[in-house]
Amino acid sequence: MKARSLLLALSFLLLGGCLVTFNEPMPANAAAPKALLGKWTSKDAWGEPLTLQISRSGGDAYKAVATGKDKKRDEYVFTVSRHGNRWYLSAGVPKRLGGNFLIGGFEIIDRKELVVYNLDVEQVSQAVDKKELSGRTYEVSQDHGEGVLIDSPAERVLAYLDDPANSDLFIEVARFQRAGK
């Protein structure tokens, strides 16, 4: 899987060419930690600056605005939930990438660093093959390769994600630093 630049939901970072999507969004069950809100900076795969501004969007939703050098401004709305010790985010995926919903993870380290995780496509695909989750592979697009669409109910997905035996499902896809105040 070749890495491609893809600003998407709170993952608006560098996802692999493949994507794990879900028929259902993860139900929002908590307000995001206050430390998530604000301005974050990073560099993309080419070393170019990337800025991320996260704010409340109303109700249980949050808005992330991503901008990069010489790139248009991208806005995404997402929700968060907390299960066990993990924070999750859920966002709609653009139609050009198959639609449905993305589920990722994130953590905030010392209020200064935001680490965003995506699901490992190969491991989720193996879980489908083993009938631990139900779903199918599909072509995301010609530019982004194959993805996995999970159609298991949210409760089953959460039980699978929260199982300590599956802790290696999450791979780091971006690391942001808190922007100066």
C-alpha cells in the first residue's frame, strides 16, 4: 500500500491507500476532551506544513479544518466516543472514497501532542475472513486501492476494537504538536 495524502475526518492526515469503513457511525457517547480543541501543526509526507484547527460544531459534533501549504482548506465534521481507555472518532467518508463512515482513534499526550490512529486494513480484513466481523472488500477508487467495508452492528465492532487481544489494530497515522498560543 503506497501512502497517499488524504485529508479525511480527524484522520485528515496521511492514511494508507486502503481504507476501513463502516455502515454505521460509532455512536457519540462523550464530549471530546477539552485539550483536543484548538490549533495543531504537523508536516505531511513531503515535509510541508499542515495545520489543523479543531472546534465544536454543535450538539455532539466537532469540526476539523485542515490546511496545508498551497492546498485548499478542507473541513470535516466528526463525533467522538470513549470506550474503556480509548478515545474514538467517527466521520463520514466522501462519496468519491465510497461513502460510509470512518472510525479512528486518538490520544492527547500532556495536552501538547495529538496522535491519530487508523485501523490496520490487513488485520481488519483478516477479522472478516475469520468471521470475527462481517464485511467485504471493495475498490475505494482507482487512486486509493481496495478497502474493507464492515457491516457488523456498532456493538459488535466496539467489542472487537475494545478487546485487548486486538490492541495492535490501530496504527499511528499522524502526530500533531499544539500550536503556540
